[in-house]
Amino acid sequence: MQREELAGWLRLAWSPDIGRPAARRLLAAFGLPQQIFAQAPEALGTVLPHRQLEALLAEPQGLPALLDATWAWLQAEPGRRRVLTLGDPAYPPALLQTEDPPLLLYAHGQPVAEWPRAIAVVGSRNPTPQGRENARRFGHSFAQAGLTVVSGLALGIDGAAHEGALEGAAEGQLATIAVVGTGLDRVYPPQHHDLAHRIAGRGLIVSEYPLGIGPLPENFPRRNRIISALGLGTLVVEAALKSGSLITARQAAEQGRDVFAIPGSIHSPQSRGCHELLRQGAKLVETAQDVLEELAPRAAAAKTMDAPSPSREERPLLEAMGFDPVGLDALVARTGISAADLQAQLLELELEGLVARLPGGLFQRQQLA
């Protein structure tokens, strides 16, 4: 992105009183922001009411400083720091399908050629010890299965899920995505500074908020729609009845995603939110495998079908596996495929019922009738 293009997007996104719906109408009518701001007021008035037109024609206060800061931030780590716009081919397709996609998405971490299949894991900021361990274990198992874990970098369940994903992900795999409610020039909560650094190294941190925005309370519920949209489903590990995790779960359901909940003690306030979700139709899960099996149809539908799938007999990985249990290292040696790519292929085969995951990190090809 060139500096002039970035300036146009920043001005459109942060013009007061415009809002995302009006900005999308302008983009649909006139094209990129530079073209919008080149229009005569009369033309813009065919899309905007008078109050919003006046706001659009006035340059937002502080725009030059924001542009300078954002440009410097991008240049500090080219390729690893990006601003993705609605017009960018690298913008997450799952967000484009939601009612209110961000105009801009700031990203810091591994470059993403294709957004991975993911699962959102959320929950209480004050979990029980068992809840924290469940989040870590589920995150670890999902990453081992080749899924990217999406969460919000908050204390408690979010942090544990990120940690588990980092532990379970193969080398080169996009382990986890943290969707935060601040600008990417700061870390909130500050206790997660080291965790954020590790996520940026092996995953991705994203935000719709510009640099300089601190932890404003109203921004965290808003970012939850991004967490739920990036996942094939949302797992709530522990949550009180008024937890923000229930907002994420509701948004996931509204977006057509699966909602999963782990049951807990009837005496624990941190279980009541999950029990309420279960009463509303969320899927009860006890293991990561329960989630993987439920996601199988959605994962298959989400898979890009650029070419006809090879028949079962034609898949080289199945042939390399044979029918005896085999570990990931052995498959790397047999096929020459990277561990990260193997994890992704094994997940596809597992979801199709062609491969079973065994204890001890082993996989076994399934005999078909």
C-alpha cells in the first residue's frame, strides 16, 4: 500500500459521524477512498445526508499525525506489519461475509497467504484452575489437529488457549490469532506482553483500531464479532452469566457458526454461562475430538475447491501412510512434506473419516468397506 492510499483509507475510516455502513456505501458508489475524496460535494450528497457530508468534507483532527505514525509502524517491519482494507485481496474472506466488516484490519505477525481454518476459544478472565487447564489443553489439541486458535489475548481463558496453541502447533504453522481491542502499538493487558510477542512470532495479532487507541471498555465487545467470524465455530470454556464470552457466542450463532460449551460444576458461577448456552442449543463437548467431529461438514464446505479432489486411492499421503500407526516425523521423512502442511492434510483426511488420530501423536489410515 502506498502512503497516499493509506491516507485515504485512514481519513474515510476515522471521519467523525461517518460510520462503517456509510463508508461502505461510499466505496460501493465511487470506488477507493482516493476516488471518494476526489468527488464533488454534489455527487457525495447523493449517498450521504447533509450532516455526514459535512463531516466527510472536513479532515479529521489528528489525521496527519496518525498517518505518520501508521506509516512508520508499517515500515518498521515490512511484510510482518500490514493494514488490510476491504479492497485488499488478503482481507479475511470470513469477515467479508459478516454484516459489519471493519474497513481496516491492522495485522502484526506471520504473513498470511491464505487465511487458515480456525476455531475461536473464549471464556472467563477469572477462570477456575480446571477451566484454565481445559483451555490450554483444548488449544493444544486444536493446534495439533492443524486448526488455528482464535482468541482475544485477555487474562484467563483467552491467554491459556493462546498458550496451548503455541505449544501444540507445528513449526511454520499459524498457531494462533489474537484479536485485540486496542491499537497494535500497545499490549493490553500488560501482563501479556511476552505472550503477545510470541504470538506475533508464530501467529498473528489483529485489530480494527488505529495506533494510539488504548483499552476503552466499549471496544472489547465490538471486537468479539471478529473473533467469532474468523473461526469455523466458537468454544466457550468457562463463563459467568454476564460474561463477554456470551456476546461472542451469540455473534457466532448469528454468523451461522457452531457454538460449543464445556459443562462444569453446578456450584461454580464460572459454569453458569456455559450451562445457559447449552440450554439455548450450544453443543456440549468434553474433548477436542468432539469439536473436530462437529466441524467436519463446515471445514469441508470452507475448503477451497480450485480443482477436482483426487480419489481416495490417488492421494499420495494416504499411500505413504500404509495401514499401520505412524507418527508425524515418519511421514515427514517418507513424503518430504513440511510438518505444517502435513498437519493440514491430516486434518482434512481426519475430518473425512479417512484417517484416525491415535494416542501418542500417531495417525492411522482407516480401512474402508
